[in-house]
Amino acid sequence: MCDGRRQGCFSFSRKTMEDRDEKVDDEDEKQKLELMRAALQMKIPSFKLQDASSKCDKLQDVDQLTLRRFLRARDLDVEKGSAMLIKCLCWRQSFVPKGFISESEVPNEFAQNKMFLQGTDKKGRPISLVFGSRHLPRKGGLEKFKRFLVFSLDKLCQRIPDGVEKFTIIGDLHGYGFCNSDLRANLAAITILQVVFVDDKRLHETLLEEIDENQLPEIYGGKLQLVPIQNA
């Protein structure tokens, strides 16, 4: 069931933060950030979680950079940016009530040794490597996979330096077959990642366009050894 090729899939967008900065009027953005914060202060106290058991009241945890990220994600539309952020805050409060996912919650996912974190690309974005052939969907189910995904994305976000808003993921599908196929998990990942597929023949060349050799994993001709994401 495997095609025997290695492919890389990247989660980065060609449009960088700097590209967007050129199109944003600082004063206009500042005004809209204030409007967004005011709108959130009015909406969040009365915003109920899906189970209606508690309120989504985590506005105090939102800093200016987070507000700006959501505002820009909706092209400076205050209403849409606010709605997007509220949805995110309330989902996270419901799904991650402690504020983080512990390693003890997803031991089977870590045991598969399928995700690694190391290095940065040429724009300072942290790099993660995922081996699709090591994903075994029968262990733990979709909810466990989602928790593993949140743990991993939190790790990646902790590595993002000031002035950078994205990360890069290399998805290695070499050896990927029917036993690794997991439609629901794939959909869960694709909804938050922008994916570009690269054929094995151009893999090294394409990686070097975005990543310096000393930041590439050894298996792709680079200098870095693999570091499991839970150990990073």
C-alpha cells in the first residue's frame, strides 16, 4: 500500500509577517486592537462553553501579540478576529483545562516516536519533523491524538522567537501505508496546517531553499540529530 517515495510537507506560508507589515497602517492597527480588546471584554464574560458548565473567562491570559495575531488572521476585521479568538479561548479552556497537556496523558503517542523538534529555517521559524509511517491510529483514538497534537503545537509555539508568527513542519511519508491511514486524524491536522507536497527527487533541493544545511536533520543530509518532541 506504500508508494516507496519520501515526500516532505511544509506548514509554512510564503507570505511572511514582514510581507503583511508592509500593508498594515500602524495607527489603524493600534486603533483596531483597542476596539478588539474592548469587544472581547464585553463578550467573553457571558460566553458559555459548549457544555454550559462554566464560562470562558481567560481574557486576562491574552497578550497584545496574541490579539494582533488573530486580528491579522482576519485581515484586521475586528468582529471576525474577536469571534475567532473567543472560539479558540473557549475551546482551549474546555479541551485543556489545566492550561497544558502532560506527557502522561498521551504515552502511546510518544511511544510511536513519530514527531521531532529541532532547528530553525532561514526565517527563524522552528522546525518539526513527523514520520507518517509511525502513526498507528488504533492506539488511543482521535481524542488522544488531538491531545498529542496540542502538546506538540504548544512545544513548537514555545520555540517561536519574537517577531516570528509561524513554524515549519516536515512530514515524511516514506513507508506510509494502509495501517497508518487515519482520515479523522489527517483532517484534524490539515485544518490547522497549510501543506505542500514535494517529490523525493527534489526533496533535498527544496529543503535547502528554506533551511540551512546545519539546521537540517541528518537523514536529509543535514547536521542535526533527531530529538523527540517530548525531550525537546
